[in-house]
Amino acid sequence: MGILGRLWQSLRQSPSTQAACTAHTPLVPVTSRQRLQAILDHKPADRLCVDLGAGFQTGICASPLYQLHQRLLGPDAGYRVRIHEPYQMLGAIDEPLAKTLRLDVIGVHSPGTMFGFRTDKGWKHGTSMQGIPLLLPEDFVVSDDGSGGWLIHHGGDPDAPPRGHIPAGGFYFDTLPTPPGPDDD
């Protein structure tokens, strides 16, 4: 038996765990807000509070988001993953998927990016290196690195020094060191 199995056995045999399980009272379903507050207050909730993409640390990359969307909601040739955080190539969760997954938390993100452009202006169609259809901020400007990868340019200016790099077949940008210049605030 592995370490997790031994841990589970010890928890099941613990008198405090047994008392907690037998003293359990049914929980009344609550709203997402109440559920999140209960979790933050370290109190029982009616079910697990679910977050996918409300924060950048809980975000989902474009490729798995596309696959999840197609699998749960059915094939949709018109669906494009809207990239709201280009550094990690994180996709925004749309309302139909959020409802299907019963998400409890919705993110409110700043429109600025670390690449010096905004994500609240216009959008354009693009494709990821894995062939995933994307909806990209209009100032998302990349150039070829000569090896099949992408270089992303500061402020959407193709003449500006590149600030990030996705190697061929990659999923997200690596930061490129750049000397301070006039485009830095």
C-alpha cells in the first residue's frame, strides 16, 4: 500500500474523523457567493467551490480549453478561444462552459498585458501552434523566430524589440530580457 493509501486508512480509523462523519448534518444548497464565502471562512459548504480562470493562477491554456469546450458542449466549428492573458496564452471561459462546469467564481481582469498592449480594444482571428482557432487582441503582434516559433513585440509594434518567445510547438511565452528603452514607463 502506498503513502496515500496508508494516509486514507489512518484518517478512516481516526476517532475524530469517525465522529465528524457520523455527526454530519445535510447542508442546504447555497449561492456561489455564499459557497465561496463559506470556503474562505473555513466553514462547510454544500459542495466544492469551483474556479477555472477567475485568476491567472487558475487559468487554462488555449489548447486544453478548446478541447474541453468541444468535448462538453459539442463540436462547434465557429468557436474560438478568446485569449485574455497572452503571456500564458490563457483563454477566457465563456458563459455556456461556465454554466456547464457549474463555476462559482468569475474573474475580473485588468485589460493591460505585460507586453504593453490592451485586451479591451478590438479582436482578430488567429491560430495557435497546435491549430486551435483563437480570438486575439488586435495588438497581439508576433513575428517568426526563424525556427518555427513566435516572438511577441511590445505594444503591438512589429518594430519594437520582442518581449516574449514561444518555441515551435510551444504553448506559452517565455520572457525575453530586454534592455530598458524609451518604450518602458
